[in-house]
Amino acid sequence: MTSFDLASHSFSFSGHETFVFRYTWLKKAVDAVKADPRVFGRDDSIVTLGVGKNMVRSIRHWGLATGVLVEEQKSRGTVMNVSRFGEFLFGDGSSSGSDPFLEDPNTLWLLHWLLISNFERSTTWQWAFNRFPSNEFTREGLLQSVEDEIRRLNLLPPSESTLKRDIEVFIRTYLSGRGNRATAVEDSLDCPLTELNLLEEVSGTNLVKIRRGPKSTLGDRTFAFCLLQFWNRTAPETKSLAFSEIAYSQNSPGTVFKLDENSLIERLERLEIATDGGLGYTEGAGLKQVYRQQDIGDGFPWLSTHYEATNPVLVGV
């Protein structure tokens, strides 16, 4: 696995104000931006959003980092818009949205996917899931790895305290700070992504482990949507994609979801059903690959089918 080329990207180790995002924050961000695209620059934003000034900045950051918000071009960040994914999930004014209260685990997997894919705002997240093939690290080791790469590229590094805070927020994104889950979901201080159980602390050590293996709460249509996004980013003109690319490339479904080979193959074998023939999987002569039809679209209909099946009230999302 090759190292990241930080020099060719914008990168960030701050913006979250040391807060993880909470269950209601993304919907709050989408609703506020739909009502006023300049809300995050307003002096009364703390009243509109009902939180303190630092949390306003954090909500803005997480809205952008998860991809439910986008900055309007040439506005220098003063004007926000709701992305297609944000509208799909939380509603676009004519619809209530597919899962505005983050009740479906597939929504959390999608947010994880988008967060890891956002190098510019989630550099530590991207680094940890793509950089450590052993799937375990210490806070100190992760810090050293990032610092070494920044020095290697002769870039101006952030302060060590900034990096330490960012790494701690990364860990708290996936690792609950409390054993007691009796608190109402909407009032929880934990990040919703702790429900994915992607990280665990190894008892008796200072190791943090990223869990690799089958992900039972990740639906086949959600997986297929993410696979197509990866495909369109990396090889949009190709009609087939090798198993090794899907399993091990940076930002691939196998890497981001930490799927083992057997689990990944099982999912690929179900692709044709999950995508109504849009994607398929073949094995032969030692070659494993996924193929696609020419006019496959962007995969959003697969997500719609999933959410309509789990929530029949949804119509025309």
C-alpha cells in the first residue's frame, strides 16, 4: 500500500473544535442551510442552531466533512448548499428524507464512507484507515506516522498538540466514551459512528484496533453504491475492475469497510441481484473481477430501493 501524497492535497487536522458530531447535528446543519445558506456566517447562528459558538463551527465542519453540505463556489466558504446526499438523507423540502434521524445502520456506513473519502477535511481518518495494513495502532504511533510524512514532504506541520487533539477526536468518532448506553440517542455525546463497532481498545495495552471482517449491518445495495463511487473516481472509463483493486486499494470498499477477502467475495457474488443487473462478478482463469453495464447511472436508485424496502412510507425519494 503506497503512502499518501500529502503535497498534492489540501489537508486539515482541525475544524471540529474537538467535538465529534452528534445524532442531531447533521440534520440541524441541513435544515439551517436550507433556510439560510449564509447561516454559519451570521452573528445569530448560535441562536438559530441552539448551541455555543464553538459548536456552530464544529457543526459546519462535520456537515462538510461528511458531505451533506458543500461550499458554494467562489463564496470563500460564506455560502453553503445542501449536497445531493444531504437532500437524499435529510430531505429537500418536498420530501422528509430517507433517514433524517440516523436510524438505519446503512446511513452510518454511508457517513463513514464519505468521511474517509474526504481527505481535505478528514486527513487523520483517511490516514488511519488507509495507512495501517496491520489494522492496529497506538496514538503515539499514529502521531509519529503523520509527522514523519509531513517532514518527508518538507511541508509546514501543525503543532503536536493540534495533531494529538485530532487523533483523539478520530478515535472518539468510533469508540464510545461510556459503557452506559441508557442515555436517549438524541442526547448522547457519543458520535453515531460508534454503533459501527469499527474500533476497539485492546485490553491491557495502549493499542487501538480497527476491526476487520464481515460487516453484518452493511447492506448489499449500500455496498454497491460505494463500490460504484470508488469505481467512478478511480477508473471511470473501464468496464471491469479487478478484485485486488476493490479489496486493497486506498479508499476502496474493502479498505474503508475493512472487509476480509471471503466476506468481500460473498458480497460481490450478490452484486447482480443487489443492482438489478447493473454490476456483476466473475471468476475464471485465476482472474476475479467486477463488470458493469454502460448506462449504469450513479447508484442512487439502489439506495432508494434499500430505504423504500426498510421504510415503505418513503415515496419518490
